[in-house]
Amino acid sequence: MKAIVLAAGLGTRLRPLTLTTPKPLVRVGGKPLLDWALDQLEAAGVDEIIVNTSYLHAMVEAHLQERQTPRIHISRELPQPLETGGGIAKALPMLGQEPFLVLNSDTICMNGAVVPALERLRAAWDDSLDFLMLMQPLARTVGFYGEGDFIIDEAGHMRRPGPDEKAAYVFTGIEMIHPRAFADAPEGAFSLNVLWNRLRDADGWHRRMRAVVHDGDWLHVGDARGLREVEAYLRRL
């Protein structure tokens, strides 16, 4: 299995830190954020990874050249990053025709007590799916201050909350995707939300999408406050 790590963002909410350091290279718990994702993939046996770059790309690519393993390919996006959907679409020729893993580079996924998160995703994959997404209970996040993203039923079916509902789960930025999900995708920059929304049925439930609920902690470095909270969490380990 191949994987892509999304590392092309501007990191605007972490300014002024990211004016001179790309967000994927911001050090958290003694190592760059990007290395947390790469180390997790390597531990899961993924030996071929695409990393997309854009903002301060030369710094990110120079850092990646220092790694001996896993094997890394660069998908550079210039002059501007292509967002989550556009970035993956551009890298599809390198990702191949089989389902692949996607990780954001601004989160850290701490494995649960029994089975590592990426192994749980791979074991739960069904070829009838286009997306299999790792979800985190909103009440058990570190450094995240937003609202929940999805309502999930006992079978893992997903939908967005209605106007008077609260979603109990947040998307971790970790998922498996089948390449066919990008058939007839837009050109240029677009969010993965575009692809998710077109799989929504009349009742709001997403077809060909399922959730796996993470049983460990999930750390989000979205801004300076989140960075401080994640650092404090890691110091307690």
C-alpha cells in the first residue's frame, strides 16, 4: 500500500512561526510534525510515500532528503497549494490504482491500547467503499477547539449534523481512499468536501463512505494554542 502525506499548506494560523518555517517542519515533542506522520506510516509497513509540497517547498524537500526510509516521492504544487482534493488528484499517477492512505501533517495520532490506527483502517477496508475515515470523539481531542464534523451510527455510516444537532466526532485527517473517488473531479484546487458531498443521499448519509472510531488520543496543531497544548500533553508521557 502507498500513502500520501499532505504537507503543502500555508500554516497561516501558526504565524509568525510559519513565516520562516513551513508548518510540517514545526517541531513538536522533539521532532518535526511531518516526521510524526512519516514514522507512523513506516511503522505500519508503508514503504512508498508521496509528500505534497508548496509553501517553502525547498525547506520541506531538503528535510525529506535526509531520510533513508521510507521511499519518498515529491508532488510539488506551485504557485499555490491545491487544497486537500486537488493535491491528492495531482499525485494520483504516483499513487496508482489501488486504495491508498492519506495523512495530514499537522496532526499526531497516538495509537490505542491494542491495534495501531492504520492497521485498524486497513483491516476495515471494503472494496465497495471510496472513503474509509478515521474519526475521533470530540471529547477526547488534544489541541482542537472546533466543533464536530460528523454524526456516526453503529455501522459506521456518516452524515453531517443538521442545524439543531451537534456532531460528536471530528475527522482526524487520516483515511483510506480508492482512486476511483476522483473520477470527474474538478480541475485545480478543491477540497475533499467536494467529493464527499457528491456521495450524499437524500437523507444526508454518505454512500460509499464509512467511519472507524479511533480508540487512542489525537493531537491537533492548528494554531499557537493547540501547539502549546500538544507540547504539554507530550511532556506528560
